[in-house]
Amino acid sequence: MVEAKSTTTIAAVRARLGDPRFSLVSVPDALPRTKPKALDFALPLCRGEYVVVYDAEDVPDTDQLWKAALRFRDAPDIVCLQAKLVIDNGQRNWLTALFAGEYAGLFTVLLPALARWRLPMPLGGTSNHFRLKALRELGGWDAYNVTEDADLGMRLARLRLRVEVLDSVTSEAAPVHLLPWIGQRTRWMKGWMQTFIVHNRDPGKLLAEMGLPAMLAFEALVLGMIITPILHCGFALVLLLVWITGAGGVDGAAWTLFYLAVLALGYGSALAMTTLGLMRLKRTGLLPAQLLLPLYWLLIGFASMRAAHDLMVRPFYWFKSPHRPEASVKPRRGEPAQPAGRRVPT
């Protein structure tokens, strides 16, 4: 399923179409040029009882579909299973190491906890397994939301449908250069803003559908994702100005202790979640790079401010992240090596 405008990607897919079980669906070129629009185009073509979304660069566990089918069979109330996304090029540089730590904390710590507590769970955009009937009843994806996975997770929560994390891994590569990372993160943050705005159009209805605990979790999670990086940039700027000018801060030891406690809580909780996630994945070699988390948050804050501007001037623009197979990444047992190839935007 590729947009007709993406001629490079179409050529790359056609070159690999040797298996009769797979086919290429070319999505007509029309606005909005987004992944969810393409998914909605393909949804009526789906057959069977289940459907799964994979990005082109994904490398799922070879038994992932089997595990998903068994879990759906054993738990009829589950309508969506999110596999664990793992960054497989975290050792490439400091940026990919921080990205890998972020994903480790998100997919092995936070999302499993949200699923266990039956709270709204943003999906990962790939390796999403659905019951086809439920997905169609939801109306598919929001074609205008550039982080369609987050929005769909919230709509599942509004209908109080059960979502769970599947105990299976899908590997993918993080952007290795800063500019593609900024473009991708800008799109993600813009999508979070869209999701927050759309679902808060009628707070009373949101409360009635989600219930109070789930609504509070949604507000805290999504609003926190949006404003925390920007506030981090603001506080960093104030500290820099204080250091340069030598100006004093707020008087009083109590306030100083309060600020230090907030700082320790923010960094401490993030580092704890990242550390736990990397330990669960047995990738402790990436732990030293996590000390650069304050710098990483500054970059996220910059992307968030770009996202706010994007939301006003081009709300539905979809930055296509370039992906290239990592020649240095060793395949898992039983999988063929992936040769380095042409960069394919998705």
C-alpha cells in the first residue's frame, strides 16, 4: 500500500514482489497525503478476521502473527494488540542510543502498565494487530491526523475497548542524523497536539465515554507530552540567563529545595523508566548515553515548537522519514541478513 506519488517507494516494492501472497496497492494521489489516508483506502480491501499494520522497514519476530492469533483466540474481549517496538541500531550514535532508550521505556514499561490498568494507550503506528470488525466499526483511521496511532488509541479508549501489549518484538531503525529526527519528531508532536484538540472538543462527552480515571490519564499523558519539552526549554533558558548575568533566583531555601525536587523527579522518573526498559531488553550497553537525556529533551522541545508552528500553517503535512537497512545490524536467528539498500521514505 503506497501512494501513487511515492514513485521511489513503489519501484522498491515492485522489485521485491516475488511472493504471490503479497501485492501492491497504489493509493491515488489526493490530499491529504498521509499514512492514515492510505490505510483507510486499503481497509475495504481487507479480508479475514484480523488485520495488522507494518511499516516497510519493520522486522517483526517470525512468530508474531501466530502469537497474535493465539492471543485473540484466548481473549475474545481484546480488539487490538500492540507489539513491542525495539530500535535495533541504538549503538550507531548518541542520537540513536537515546531513541532506543526512549522506545525501551515506552514499549516495555509504560504501555504494558497502561494496558494492565485499562487506561488509554497510544498505539505505536506499526505492528498494530486488530480485529477487522472492530476496526471497521471504529471508522478506521483519522486521515487528517499525522499521528494516527495516538488518535486511534484514544478512540479505542472512548469505546472502552480492550488493548494489550503483545509479547513479541518488532525491530526498526531510528534516524541516524539530526535533521530527519527533527522532521519526524515535529510530525509526531503535531499529531499529539491534533489528538489533544480533537478529543477535548467536548470534555463532557469525553468524560462520559472514557470515565474519570481514563480521562485524567489521557489529559495528563497527552498534555504532558506536549508542554513538558517546551517547559524544559524555558527552564533551561532561564538557568542559562541566570548563569550569564549572575542574577539571583527566587529567594528562600524552601523554593530552592522545591525546584531541586521537581528536577530530580522529572529526570529521575525518566531515567528509571529508560533504565528498566533497557535492562528488560538486555541492552545495558546503551545506558551511559542516557545521561544526555537533558539534551535530548531540549531537542524534543525544539521539535515541539516547530510542531506548534506547523499546526497553524500546514496542519496535515506529513514528513516522510527516510529509512535505510542497517548493514551493521545482525539478524535474529533464522532470519536472512538484510543488505544495505536504497533509502525509502515512509
